[in-house]
Amino acid sequence: MKLSLMKKNYLISFWCLFWLFMMASDLLINTTCAAPLTLVDNGKTTFSISVPANAPTSVQDAAQELQRCITIATGVAIPMIQDDAGITGNVISVGSTIYADEARVTTDGIPLEGFRIVTRDGSLYIIGPDTETGQRTKDGGYSNGTANGVYHFLEKYMGVRWLLPGDLGRDVPKTGTLRLDDIDFRDAPYFINRRLPYTALTTGKTKPEIGIWHKRQGQGYSFRIEHSHNWEETIPKSVYNTKPELFPLIDGKHPEPQHMYKLETIHPEVIQRFADRAIETLKANPERNTFSLSPSDGFGWSQSPESLALYDKDPFGKQSVTPLILKFYSDVAKKVAEKDPNAKLAGYIYNDYLWPPSSGDLKLPDNFYPVLAGSISYGFRLVRPEVRERFVTLLQEWGKVTPHLFYYDLPDTFVPWTKGHGTIAPNMPDMHNFIFKQLVENNVKGLYIYGNVDWGYGALTNYTWVKLMWNPRLNSYDIQKEWLNRAYGEEAGTVMNQLYLDLEKWFTEFYTTTSPQGHYHNGLVKGFYGTRYQDIEKYILEAKSKTMTDVQRQRFELIENNIIALQWRLRNEKILPVDFKSPLTRTNDEVIRIVSTDNPDFYVFPNYLDIGPKPQPVKATIAPPVKNGDAVKVPLSVRNNNLLLLMSKTDGDIKITPGWANGGANAITYSVKDARNASLAAGVLEASKPIVFAGKANTPYYFYISGGITNVVVDGAAVAYKADMLTGRNLLHLYVRPATMYFHVPAGTKEWNLRFSTTIPNETAKITVWSPDGKERASVETGQTHVHSLNLEGQEGFWKIKLDKASTGKISNVYLKLDEKLPQWVSTDPQQPLIVE
């Protein structure tokens, strides 16, 4: 028995050794097969790039970029051939090629938008799930998995970076030999929806390279979500004529809806209309995937007893309408689910419906996808410790009640985001790391975060956002350091990294000690940049002195030009000493040339010098003095873009003196044009700094103001303001101060309408209207209702309209809408009013 047992043990040991030997042999064979691939060796290659004959556009574009980058890196142009052409030799297989099938490299187990990179049998395979051109995923999105794999291959294994859109942004390390070790790498984006909007203008010249840059950074979505404000589109204001009860009850009445109006959300017909529209829209357009229920922006919620019963207080004692909005979301979602169980809805959690209800169990319907627009974090406010505490609580509370949470933010954005600011903004890595930690911990599914349209100073932050959107566990400080070193070279990059670290520290100090207002801080230009300009310039000049390649120097000039524009603005606004000079000091003409220079691939100083639209010629006449005109003319205090018509009876200088020019984080630009669109003057509008040009008698001139809050005094000419600069709305937006204006009603007008509105209860105003015969025809104020519609007799001549304080509240934003069938001009000088045809 002993011997038999020994034999048995011996046999077992023998077979164990045998199989170990065979496994080792197999490993040796595999190691041989998976030996390093040499794609290019000393200017030669045996490889071809293979793509499927019917490859989607995303795959073809990625393969072309792969070919281009290999050529830049090695000087070798690897041929690109369709997979059905019969390739001899080694292949770089891109997508679901014949070669990938033969090698059994498939997309099995790879998530949408993900990819696999593998070396096998002397070839390289890059593959991922791809939606065909024009097709969608089941959730209305796209999957560019192979393309994502190609771009990650170029980054991870060849060191390629796309720092900016276009050729200037492509950074490819040079090498004589391109060799790869054994690879079997998989990856996929953490979020199923990754969008960085506002990196391009929505109007004007398009820049295709910006969209291409986004694709190379893995931007996209396999799940489409629609979340825009959608009340006005679903129930248009025209419904008011027959169904006023669908609109909010305010002070016992249903006032006529104006811009950003609200609805009576508890009304059964409102709920049914939204449910019907959602079902109808998703049936006709299944690729939309979700239907938005998001309310209009702003305020003005219903005060009906049923609505008031659903008002609440947020954790800080502020009025909240979260229960009201959640009931609306739930009521619509329930009706939709009854008719279409697969339909999905979305809506904002935002502003005064940001915090969960103070009591009761919070539940959201399974077919509803909330989009948390954490307005408390807009505009750098997350540097404040107390805001961070609230932010953590907010995400945790909503993350508990839904598996469908999406996120919307503009946490490091100047407003307006479609305009160049001529500055340098911090990248705020600590804030980025904080945000993404919370997003991961609370299982957020998708992101919509505002980017920067001004790539001259915003490229670094845009780049940081897209990298973190793909992998939220990256460290923003590491991304910042690498981008700066690659963009400007290691020497200059080291200096610039220290500048950005200091900018982060300085911004944190500024926003921690000074209360931010809105999306930007009104004192930012003077309080921050005026104080820190010379510190910033010192870093820029030191970095400029470092060794750079020609391409790195071109990239550096982008940020240098922003500092030049910043200094110019600070000098113009007398924030820097009048006689301040430095190596970055430029003349007005030089600065205007800099900020007017375009880049074919991305925006630099977009709309910085907004000189307005081409004038639409008018026939204007200076009329005799208004009979009931005031003795003193008062300039209008206006907000947003404005156009003034100027005309003099005699030749001579026309002088425009701004009394107020508050652009917040922006410079306010202006232009003076004649009727042929020829520019007579242009620049930055500055308080107390006159603009003077030579005018000819009875010749109309157009003075355009690009935005902000302004008022101007004009000497040497009659003045009229155009009331329809807010496109399609025919509104004159007055601000804060009383004013008197004169409106000409032409002969033959039987009656005309004047609408007057403010946002109540905090913002109120009073207007009084006199007819040309001097009689008072109307006097109303917004205290109990936010809008008045005045129907007035059509007496020919100049009507006087006076804006003043109401009996309660204070003047802030006031809107006048003139009858659309009449000329849209109001005069401010009763001694020489303008009749405009």
C-alpha cells in the first residue's frame, strides 16, 4: 500500500510538473507574440491603418487624426486603407474591422462610449461601441467608442495633447522610433452625459475646430437629456386670450403674461397640457429621450390659495416653492406614465425650488430625471466655506432620493459668457477637485457646465473641465501644471503655474472677504484686478523672458494680449495711475487692433469690441419744442444693449459724456456710425470721459452701447433712444433712476398701446402719461400687479411719459413696450425732440 501510494503521489506530481511546464511554455509563446510593437523605426514602417469600409464618420475622423499625429511625431505617413482592400503586413485596426473579427477583438463587455486598446499577433487594435452616422443609442445619444479609443491612444501612448482647437493647440512629441509595449487597456467615461457649452458663439462666424476639439476630449453623451426652461414654449402667452386661468393668480387677478412668465401649476389643464405635449413630442421625436418640464427663469409664482399652501421655507428661512414645483413634476409624470410607461421627463432643481421640502418624505417619480442647477455655486462662490457646506448638503439630499441626478453649473464663469473680457481668470483647481468629489460620492449621472468662449484666457479651464468630465478622479492641479508646461514650455510653464496658484489664492481671499453678487462681482475689475494687476504683470513678463518654441510663443501671446487689454481697460477707467507705463502698455489703436484680430479656429476677445448692427437708415426730423415738456432734460438710465439716434441742426462737434458706465466684469464698448455703416469712433465707454466727433447738419448718426448699465449726456445734438434692441421684444429697459421721455404718435393713429412692467414685489415703479394737449391720460404703478397695459387715444404729437418711484418698493428694472405699429424711438430733450419715421 505504501508503494502504491508513493506511485500515486509521484504520478500526481509528474502531471502537475507537466502542466506547469506547458503553462510556462504557453506564457513564453504569448510573450513572444506580445513582444513590443515597433510601428515606426528610423523613418520606416510595415504598418497600415485599417478602417471598416462602412466606418461611421467618427471613426474616419479619428483614424485621420491618428495618421496625422504619427506623421507629425515620426515624419512617416502610414497609409490608411479600408479593411476590404486586402492588407499585407501589420495593421493598426481602427473600429470593427475584418482584422479585429479574425483576432477575436470585439466590443463585448465595453460600455457605450468606452473602448479597448490591445496589441495582438504583431498588430494594434482600437475598438469601441459605435453608433452609425445619423443613428442614436436607445437613450437618444451617441457612442463614439472607437474614436474615444483612438484619442486616448494618442494621449496615453504617444503623449499627444490638444491644448486648444486647431493646429495651434495640437502638441505632438517628436520621436524617431514609435514602439509599444504589450497593451490591453480598457476605459469608459464616468458620466453618461458630458457637455461644456458656451465655448463657441451661438451666432456669427462658426469655428468647426471647436467642435472637433470637444470630440477629441471625449465630450458627448450616450444619454440625451432635455432640461431647458420650457413653460413659455409649452403654453405660449397667446393662450391667455382664451384661458387666463392657466396663468398665475397674483393679488386676486391673472395678469397678462410678460417675459419669463409663470403658470398656475395646480390647474388640471396645465398639467394635462404638459403631459399631452410630452407624449406627443417624444412620440414624434424619440431621439429627444426626455421632455423638459423646467419652469421659466425668474419669479412671479402663483398666489392662489392652493399654490400658497405649497409654499415652504428653505433651511435658511428664505421662501421656497419646492413643494409646489415637485407636485407639478409628479402630477405631469404620473399622467405621462399612464399613457407611455417608457417616456422620460426632466426638470430643474433650481433657485427658489433648490432645497428639498422642509417636511414630509421626498419622493421623485421613476420616470423623472432632475437636473440640479445649484445656483448657490455660480460665479466662484464655492471658495466660501459656508457655501461649500451647503453644496455638500444639497447634493447629499437630492442624491438620496433619485438614481437619475444630473448636474448643471457655472462655477467659475464671468457673465455674460459669450463675451471676451480681456483678463486672466484663475483655474481654481481646489474648487474643481471639491466639486467632482461630491459628484462622484452622490452618484451624479451627467454634467452641463459652462465653458469659456474666450479661448485667449479660458483654454486652460476649458481643458481642465473636459478632462475631469471623463475621469472625475483626476487631480485638477496636475492637469493645470501639465497644460501650462505643454502650452508654453517647462520654463515658462513653471512660472505660469505659480501665477495660477497665486491667482487661486488671491481670488479665494477676495471672494471670501467680499460678498459676490449674481454670477459675477460688480467690484471685480477695480477691487481685484486693479489691486493685483502689477503682480500679475510681473509673472507674465518673467514667463515671456523664458525660452519657448515658435508655437509656444504664439500660444503665450494669447494670454499676453489679454493682459495688455486688461491694463488698457484699467488705465481707461483710471483704476491704474493715469501715467502708468510698462512693457505691456499699448496705444488705443494698438489695443483695438489686438482685440479685433480673429483666429480661424477659436474665439479670442469675442464681441469685446461690439460695434453693433448695421444701421437701418431712417428719416429723422428735429421738431419744435414739446409744449408740455419739462424745463430740464434728464438722461435715461438704461440696461443692456442700446442704440441712440443723434442729429444736429448745424455743423459742429457732437459730445457724448457717460455719467454712468457699469459693465460688471465687462468693458462696455461703443461705436458711432453714419447711415452707411462707416465707423466714426469706437472704444470702451468710461464714466466722465467724453466722446467727441464732428457732425454735419441734419445728418443722422447712430451711437451704439454694447451692454451694461449706462446713462449719457449728449451736447450738440438731439437724441432719441431705440426701444427694440432686445431682439423681438420691443422693450426699453430702464434702470433704477426716474426719467422723462417723449414719444411721437403719428397722424392718423386712432389708438396706441403702452405696456409697463417690473418684477414685484421688490421692484416697483410708477409711470404717468400726458397727451400732446397737456392732459394727464394715465397714472399707474406696479405694487399689486407687475404689468399694466394702457390703451391710449391716438392724438398726434409728442406724448410725455414720466417714470418715478411707486408708493412702495424701489425702482430697479423697468420695462416699457411701445405699440409695435408705431416708430420705436423715444426722445429725451423736449427742446429738440426727434420725429423718426
